Amino acid sequence: MRSFAAASLIFVIASFQLANVQLANAQQKSIVETAVGAGNFNTLVAAVKAAGLVDALAGDQQLTVFAPTDEAFEKLDPVLLQSLLQPENRDQLKAILTYHVVPGRVKASDAYGLNAADSLQGQRLNLKLREELPLVNDASLVATDIECRNGIIHVVDEVLLPATKTIPEIAVEAGVFNTLVAAASAADLVDVLGGEGPFTVFAPADEAFAKLPAGTVESLLLPENKQKLADILKYHVVAGRVYDEQAVKSRSANTLLGRSVQVKFAAAGLMVNDATVTSKNVEASNGVIHIVDSVLLPPSAMSAGEALAILESAIDRGVPVYNSGHHAQCCDLYSNALNQVKDAGVDGMQNYVSTVASNAMHNASQTVNDADRAWALRRGIDSLRVRFGSAMVR
């Protein structure tokens, strides 16, 4: 089997002959200047100008561009292409072009060790080999590693098109999320999930809802249970685009409900709490979808008194540990207490608790030593103690 490096070299030589680009000259030119000089990126250059991206692609930021040739653009519907070049469609054109750009200088040999790369547009590009040929999504690379002053160009034979449908639109079109769509509508969350986002949704298919006890879905869809239904659905949604390996690396993800879900790899595959992910990384224009085989049900929230008891216990144990000089051990006690309260949730205060606890742990991570870290965590604990104490007095 030929090595990837050998295959890439063949592509580079062929491309240079086709485009008549001299590497020595290209290294002194920006990405835009190199594309203009090549002579076979005329449509791409026109599109970059129409989208107002010339300065971005000719600046000092190091970028990697998967550049479609003129022949690649000819494969598009000519009506669509002309429409994209119109001023009123500038945002759509910009989204398509930035989907071809990855931050940093990424050589071909490095790219295919990554398997995927996040584009400037936000959606992910899939990098793979098929029969020894390098692909980006389903486009073939006809040349690689064209060095420019501010980055690298890889030439592709097709225009890369990002997902254009929102999360709700994909759910409706799929035909297997009828219960989820009905639930989102009943909870008034369709507009939220169809908004700018981005969001990550752990989406239960109809079969997942069918596993719930008889009558559960019908009960949740009643107007008087709207808030309970909304809380369950928010427990399936995470802010931002979180792909499978990112979720596993972080081991947990904080949902819009303010409660965390646990993510891990097990014998059954990727798991979210006790649900198995049956399909992962489904791209939407405003996020990413992971399909799960069970509905995720948030654990019962604790009372303010129960949460206060956890924090008081952490302080009772942490203060003497801190005073004896074991600052790191004190940090562990405080962070465990904050995580326990945040993950369990507190009646009527989930979002507040999540925000305070997350901010405290973020502030702690910015400190330079364990003593300061312990105090940053303690300030978060004290803020929650005041709030919980007030709630108990009411």
C-alpha cells in the first residue's frame, strides 16, 4: 500500500503542473494572492470578494484553506451559484466559504491524524482516507500543502456545503422524532432550539419515549405539566457544539436545566447517563445532534436545607485541613461539595446554583496556588450558603 505521504506528493506535483504555481513564490504570497495567481480559482476569488473575506484570508492569522477549483464550482447548480454571489445572500455565502477554512497551519499528514477539524464557520469537517485517497467530507484532495505566507492551501474537487437545516427541522425531516417534536412544541422550546445557538442535543427517538411507563408521555404533554416537560427536555440540551470525543474527555456536560449529564465510553458504546448513543455528531446549522436510545430524566432536586447541610459539612471538614497547611486537600473537599450541589440541583434554584458553582470553580482555576484556589471555592460556597439560608427562612 502506498504511503499517505507518497500519495500527497503525487497530488502536489499534479496540482502545480495544473495551476502553474511555483512553491517558492507562493510562500511569499498570502492565501488570496496565491489563489489569484494560480489562475484556476477565479470563482473562489470572486466569491471571497463578494463575501467580504479578502482581508481575513490575506491577513496575518495562520489559516488552512480547502480551496475548490473553478471546475468544482461548475458542479454546483448555476442558479444557486449566481444566487450566492448576490449581495442579499452574503451571509449564506460567507458561511459556505468559512466552512472551507480551519484555524492554524494544518498539513495534510497532520490533518488525517485528526480525523476531523472544526471550521471557522463552526461546523466540523470530516477528514478520512478512502482507497488511499484523502477526502474532506466527500470531496477529494487534488493537491496538498501549498505553502503561503499566512497559511496552507489544500485543493479540493468539490465545494463543501455545511448543514443548512436547524435542529428542529432535522428532527421533523428524520421522521423518527415525532414524540420529541411534539414535546418541544408543547413546552414552547421549538423557537429556542431553532435559534442561533449553537446547541448540542441528546435526542431520544420515538422508540426511546416508548420505553417510558404507559401514560407518561400523555401526562407530560398536558398543559398543567408544561414546566416539568420543559425541564426534562432542557436536560437533553447543552450549550455549544459538543462532539462525541469532546464530551467523553470532559466526562460531563452541563445542560440548559443547570444539571449535568455524565458521558463515558462503555461496552455498549458511548453513554450519556444510562442511555446509549446510537448515532453521533449529526450536524445542524445551529448545533449538533446525538441520538440516544432512552429518555434522560433529571434526578430529583434536593431541598435548600439538604444543600446547605452539604456545604456546611464541607466547611467543617475543610477549615481545619486548610489551617493545618493541606490546602490542596481542602480544595478537593470544597470542589466536591460544589459539584455535588450543582449536579443534584436545588428546588427552584438550579440555574442560580449552577452559575455560582461554575463561576467559583472557574475563578479557582485561574489562581496560582492551592491556598488562593481554596478561598475562591470558599467564596462560592459562602454565596450559596446565604441564598440557601434565606430560602429556608421564607
